[in-house]
Amino acid sequence: MVDLVSQYKKIKIEVDAAVIEVMETAAFINGKVVRHFQRCLEKYLGIKHVILCGNGTDALQLALMALDLQAGDEVITTSFTFIATAEVIALLKLRPVLVDVLPDTYNIDPKAIEKAITSKTKAIIPVHLFGQTADIHSILKIAKKYHLFVVEDNAQAIGADYTCPESGNAKKAGTFGDIGCTSFFPSKNLGAYGDGGAVFTNDDVLAAKLKMLANHGMKVRYYHDYVGINSRLDSIQAAILNIKLRYLDEYSAARQKAATFYNDAFAHHQKIISPKTATFTTHVFHQYTLVLKGIDREGLMQHLASKGIASAVYYPVPLHLQKAYRDKRYKIGDFPVTEMLSASVVSLPIHTEMTLEMQQEIVQAVLEFVN
């Protein structure tokens, strides 16, 4: 689904030099390269504070910990997402409230959010799924109306731009809510060569607390103001990410070019629905996901595999039907769009190293099976 080896070879000289520099200084934890990457990411995102951490799941957990929520408080999020989004809610003894998504963008439905709000609701976690932003303007309006926090799960859309329909101003995904979170898992658009994550905010008070929470709850060594966790980005990963950040817009453009080729190839096929990009956002295509109509998905995937072509399903089981999150509030049929997507989506390879020949081969194999 991605070609990290070829990507590495193109930046090998820069990456190797950066890693060797860390090795020679032996500043493996909280070295100057970590602070440098933090400042570079702040500048790229146009945000005041970036707090680097161990992974994207930790980022979500830190964000919720910083909001002083109490056990039993409700947090609304989508049922069509990776498990980490709801996992951290449950781990903190909060109550995940799941809602449906929109059929065209696969992102959380703002109308469904508002219908799910109760007196116990304290926060919303919109997921910017597959590379484009959710309707964050509408979500922020709802949050303001009901005095709710907004934590953006931006693990899949770093680099995407959202344009406010009222002001016309564009900002980076993940920088609109109270806190934004991202992951640097290797397959992400901005991926490390190991685990990593970040939390970002424009709120000075939240930023100070997030820094402490990620460092055992302390500001001054051995003096602990909060019950925190130990979550940090190591210097080697920061050095690698700082190199790759310089190429992020180029990587996004390569993914967008590949997506355009796919879109054109499948445009007139009645059984294949290509992903739609909302008018208010750019799409950086962390995944290129099709909806299949009346096509044997497993058969298609086996056909592709027989030709050495990867494919994947994100996500085969929605959260409300997962064993760990079964709840008497939810049953099959409650979230028809989510359930339809889980039963019919398939993702094709999309990455920075794709060639025209690769894509032609993939498209030919898909059409060979579905026609």
C-alpha cells in the first residue's frame, strides 16, 4: 500500500546524515533536534504550540486528559474510524458516543453530532478521515452552541487545508479546535521510521498542561502537579521527521496526482464510486478508497493479490459493532452509512513513489475483474 523503501532512497543522504548527527551527540531524548522539529512543525501548521509525544494514540489521550473531563462524561465521535479514537475515550472512563458519517466524504455528519448531544456531552472528536477535513466549521458552531470542547483527530490529514466558507481564510487541518492530534506512524503522509505523535493548540494554558502531562505530570523535575504519562518523541525520529516535513507538500502533490489518475479511470463506471472531496478542503489522500456497488469485494482483493497488487479495507467492522465497544444503545442498522461503507469500501495503493505504469496496471486489474 506504500513504498517507504523507495521514498527513503530519495532522501537517504539527508536522513542518514541527520541520524548520524544524533548518534554522535548522544542526545537521544529531548535533544535540540526535537525542539527544532517542534518549531518547524509549529511554523508549518501555523499554530502556537506543538507538543511532541510517543504516538498518535498517546496524542489523543493527552488531549482528553488536559480537558479535565470526569468519569462518565460523554465524548461524541464517528463509528467509522480506527479504534484508537474511541479507545482513549474508554480508557479514561469517559463514555464514547458514536454517530454516523456522510456518504460522500465518509467524514462525521454534523447533524448527527447535534442529535447525539445530551447534558453529559463534554467534547467532540471529529476525525479528518483518509486525508480531507470534516466539516469543521459546522462542528465548531455546534461546539460553541453547547459549550463543548473540540479535539481534532488529524492522524490522516496532516497537510490538508481547510477554507472557512464565511471568511474565506484557509488554515491547516487540525488547527481549528481546542486541540489537534496527529500520528507519525511510518505509513502516514508524514511518517517516522518508528512511532511518534504530536498534539497542537493555540491555547497557552492547555499547552503548558499538555507538556506536563506528557512528562509524568511535572514541570520541575521530580515535582509532579498532575497524574501524567511518559510519552515523548525521540531525537532520531525527530531528525527524520524534520527532513520529511520539508517534502510534505511535495508528497501531498504526488498523492493528489495519483488520485486524479484513479478518479479519471473510474469516472464512468457505474459499480465503482470514487472518493469525493468536499468543497471546503483539500485532500491529501492518506488512503484512496472506493465504494463498490454489487461487486464481490473479497473476490476483487484476491484477484488483485494474484497479480501482486495490494489492497486493504479501512474499516471492515464499525466501532459500534466491535466486541470491545458493544453497547445496548447501538444495534445493527443504527448507522446505515457507516455499515454500508464497512461492507463495501476497498482502498487501492497510493503513495509518493507511484508511477504511471504502476497505476495503469492497478486500474487494468480492477476493471478486468469488475467489467
